[in-house]
Amino acid sequence: MATVQLACASIDERGKISGGKAGNQTGKELRIRNYYVHSKGWRVLRCIHPEMRPLIAAAMKSAVNNRNIGYDQNQRNTLYKQVQNAGFDPAKATTPCETDCSALVRVAVMYALRKCGNGASIADFYTANEASILLKTGLFTEMEGSRYTRRSDYLCAGDILVTRTKGHTEVVLNNGSRADTTAGTEHKYALGERLLKNGSEGADVKELQSLLIQLGYDCGRWGADGDFGDATEMAVEQFQRHWGLEADGEYGAKTHAMLMNAVAGDDPASAQVVEIVGGNCYIRSEPNTSGAKLGIAHAGDKLTYRGEISEDGWYAVDQYGLTAWVSGKYARIA
């Protein structure tokens, strides 16, 4: 079974970030090494176009093999400038030049674009904003969950690894043993679209974790990593207990409705009204769309809250002295 390998621009010939001679003086300024988990943790970006991924990997390998390309942060774009009129092919760097880890990734992505006939440009970036810029291009998606961020077997050639905070970036050169080249193009759920529980992974899990952390809950060492593990389950349980919900550790419609109110700064325990915020909606006799229509609530209306939220996230409100219901899709506690 082949070991997953990574390629990167590493350090100059003196072990420093700048000031050395142009070109790869030691053969190690750009290098290939076995997969590892960075101390700052990885974010994993995958190109949504499968045909581009091996090209990104090939460009990185070509750069490592070209001794004309060395490492220097102060001269980081001299490689880019030398090859921009040669299809960004690192093999075409014929005179000594320099790059750094993020500038080299940019060249590799540009090479893949040109090989696929795409004339788009990628703005310059550093590791601090690399993920943000690449995701904004619409060419990449972030692979969430520990199977991608802390293991190598699900990685694909061309995946870009970048530290969660400013630090370092590398590119995967070969597929892991369980790599699924179709992954990265599937539907991504918005938070609240599905039940989340221990073992769930995805962008919606990451958003949930980010909101819980924002509210002061601890989601574990890796924070918002898109992996619903024991720490996230405990954070959800703590949130549920705090807001008077059944503490089952699962994030369903009822917990979602309460979390949205908590993020908005509302306290359901002291709330008096439910405000209609998502457009006009029916007031129903039961907390579901099968309930009889008792009336219409309009955007901006404020209905008396009866202190109850259904399992599916419907709010109990007063309707002429009786309990009625409005969907949490259109309302919030105010």
C-alpha cells in the first residue's frame, strides 16, 4: 500500500526563511515527504474539477524536481513571474528563482487551470488567507471531518493542505487507500437541514461548532473541524440543558431553533413573543403542516409566546386564547 506523500516549499539552504541564494541549493528547499498531521491542524481543500487535481499534484512534483527553484519568502513570486508566460509550468523555470509554500501552491493551481484551458487568475495569497481566497474562486470545496483533516487514507492527489492558522501549506501527491475521487462534489447541507449526531461530518457540523464556540461552549482541541465527536456531543448536551431541552446530544430541529435564538441574543426562558421574520406563514392547530389553518401571520407580526417548542422546531403561540403553532422556518423568539 503506497504511503501518501506531500510536496511543499520548505526552507532555504541555511534553515532560514529568506536571504539565501536563488535556486534549490541543497535539494531540500522544496521537498517531498510522507504525510503527517501539522501541530496547528490541517484544513483540506479539494478542487471540484477532478481533472485538475492530478495536474496540481504534477506541478508540485515538477517544482520539487527543478533545482532552479529555491525558497525565499522575500522573493516568493520570482518563480510565478518567470513561468507566467509558459503556462505556469514549473519545469519551464530555467534560471534560478524563488518561491515559498503558499506562492508555490498558487503556481500549481494556475498550471492546472491553464492545462484545462481556463484563463482565470488566482489572487496572490499567504497561508493566513489561502483557504479563504481559494474557496472564493468557486474552484475548491473544503473537506470536513477527521477522515480528511487527521488521516491520509481518504485524501486525493491534488488536495491542498493548509494550517488552520498562519503557518504552512502542502499538496498531496497521490491518492490514499480509501480515496473517493467523487467526494467533494456532493450536496452540502445547510445547518438545520438534517439531524446531526456523534459521527456526523460536514460543513453544517463545522457551522454548528463555530456557533457553539461563539456562545462559549468547548468543542474540543480541534474546535470547528466539521467532525461531530464526543466533545461536540458534550457541548450540544450542555447547550440543551442550559436552555431547558432534553439533553440527548443530538442536534435536531428543536435544538436548531433554540440555537438560532441564542445566537441572536434572545433568551427563550424570558421571551414573551414570537416574531415572524421569514415571510408570511400559516398559524396552525398542530406543530406540522397537517394542522388546520387558523390564520395567517405576516412578516413583522409579533405573537404571544406560550413557552413551548415542538420537536420539529414549531413555536407555540396564543390564538384567541388557544394554543396554536407557527413554523420555526418563519419565526424566532423575540
